[in-house]
Amino acid sequence: MPANLPAEARHKWNEVSMARTPQEKLRALREFLSLVPKHKGTERLRARAKRQIAALRREIEERKQRRAGKGGPRFFIEKEGAAQIVILGPTNVGRSSLLASVTNARTSVSSYPFTTLEPVPGMLHYQNLQFQIIEAPPLIKGSAHGEAWGSQTLALARNADGLILMVDLSENPRKHLSMILDELEKAKILTEEPRARVNIERRHMNAGLKVLVLGRLVGCTVRDVEQLLKSYRISDGTVKIFGEATLNDVEDAVFESTVYRPAVVVANKADVLGAAARAKRLDRFIGNRMMWIPVSCKSNRGLEKLGIELFRMLSIIRVYTKEPRKKAPSSRPFILKRGAVVQDLAKQIHSDFYDRFSYAKVWARPVQKRRGVERLSASGRRVRFSPQRVGLDFPLEDGDVVELHTR
């Protein structure tokens, strides 16, 4: 973690944050690095600054090439559907085959390495949802330091809602997964829920600094956080603190925030000789860290499980709305995070529904009939009457039907 930086270095970092062009940022970063003292407490910070300098150099060079008509691949893809999921993995593990098997994407499937040089999107249909699946260029050792378009690929992963980590059961899946996780960690992308997350949203509206502790501060106070941020000339914005955060966690977020992206491991070529033994070793290696499924893109074995695993991984729910005096609810659900309440739905639809909220009616999910007897689902047991009149803080579950009434 960064520690004991001189005031001049802290002020210079503010220039880095305020830089408008890659050239300005590169110049400020070089000056910042020259002001950071060399000791154990700043090793990670210096390494991170050097990675950013290298990435900016490449970005500047790529822009020059595009202006000269030698454009490289474009990596930003606008989000569509319920969630954006990026497929990450080394070359030749079957990323293109997976995308072609579960989506409508037209992709080049080849046994030659590095066939995919730019991201390819497709849509996976799961029940009444659509997940946008993006095949990213291959990851290699050193991707976090910019090797083989690594910086752009990892930026794609950072922007996504979730990840598919793809490995090959015909080779050494543990080695593949270890490399992927290592590169993600170096890029400050975690696949396990971290102990603490700090999001700093800088603004320039003279609204002051607002610190929202949505978890717990450990060994420090809100005043300590405000003083630390002001020492970096961050005096306008909103800081959200999740989990159990220390002052070091806050300071680390000043330089580069850590993001959490849930992931599922897809182990391809489950039908090859020796795959079962490798799958057992992979299972022991993964443990309880994340879900994984063995598949064969060649025979489509196991691919039917991908939709439900992505749905579980994302921890989302589907909520349907119904207009007053209409019998049928909408066919397209609103997507909310698990644990959402009526207030979250009202705000997502339109601010007027929240501002003018009077009450809501909630219907249980369709009942299941067994031997002619109607049995209520888990949602039905929660909703004592169907419909039930509720307020803004009523918890929602997957499959709920909600009718909002305003004043």
C-alpha cells in the first residue's frame, strides 16, 4: 500500500487525475513517479505507475497509427441485455467455439493460436433474459503489463458485469486458471467478494466531499478519511465504502480502485481422454471460491447449464410490472440485484414513481400444482395474500409481479 508520500507527490497525483489527454497524463505520471520515494511501502505504487506509463505510451502510439490509417482493433463494446459477460482465457481453449455454440455470433473458429484479435459479441438467451457474451482476445502471462493487447482486454473485463474464465481439460486447467487469476489480480480485478471496496466518484461542482460508510471503518474515522483525501486535493465528490475498510484501503483507491467481478469457470473438452482426472484436480483447486462447469463445445455437452450458472453468479432477480386494471403483467422483466426492495424498482422505472409513490401491490410467483393441490412458491409464502399491498421497503424476489400506484 502507498505510505508516507510527500505532499509534493500527493499534489502531483491530483494533476494525473485531472489530466485531459493521454499526453498530459503521461507527463504528469512521469513527474509523479520521480517524486515517490523508493522504499518497501511504495513498491506496489511504483509498479502500478510504471504499468500505467507503459499503457499510456501504447495508447498514444496506437492513436498515431489509427490517424495514419493503420488502425488496430477496437475494444469498447456498448452493453446490451441483462448483463455483459466477458470470456477470458488463454489461446486455443475454445473461447470462439463457446461463443458460437451458445449465441448467434459469427466468429472464426480455428485451431491456430491468436485467431481472435478483437472482442466479438453475441447474445445468449436464457428463459426471458438475454446475456451479452463477449469473446475477448486471449490472455497470456504478462497481459496485465500490456502484452498482446492485455491492457485493453483487461479493461474490457473491468467494464463487464461478470466473467467466464475458460480452461482446457485436455491440457493443464489448473495452470490456465492460475494464470488468468494472477493477471486479473494484477489488474485489480477480483473474482471473490473482497473484504473492503472503496469507490471514489470525483466531481467538479463545488458540492463538497461526502463519505458514505455502507460497511465499517477499521482503525480510523470518517474525519481521518476526509483529511486523507483532502491531502490528495480530493475535496469534491462522493466516497462509498463497502465492507470493512482501513485507511490504507481508502488510500489505495485514490490511485486505482479494486473492482469485484463475479466469475464462473468453464472447463472445455470434457470428453477427451484423461479429462475426468484433470477435472477432479481442478475441482480441488477451485474449492468453494467459485462455480465451475465441465463442457464440450464440440458435442454441446454441459452447455445447457451455462445460462442458469450465469444467472446465479450475477445474483440478480427478475421483477415484472403490471399496469392497474390490466390482467397480464409485462413480458419483459426489470433486472434488479438480489435483496432489492420496491423502492429500487420504482427508481429504476422513473423517478416520478418514487417521488409520488403511494403504495404497491405484489403478486406471488405462479403457484405449482401437484396432485390437484395448489402449492405456493417461496415468494408465495412471503406474500400472505395475492396481491398484497406493500410499501417502499418491501423486499422483492425473483418472479414477483408488482403494480405501482402513485399519488
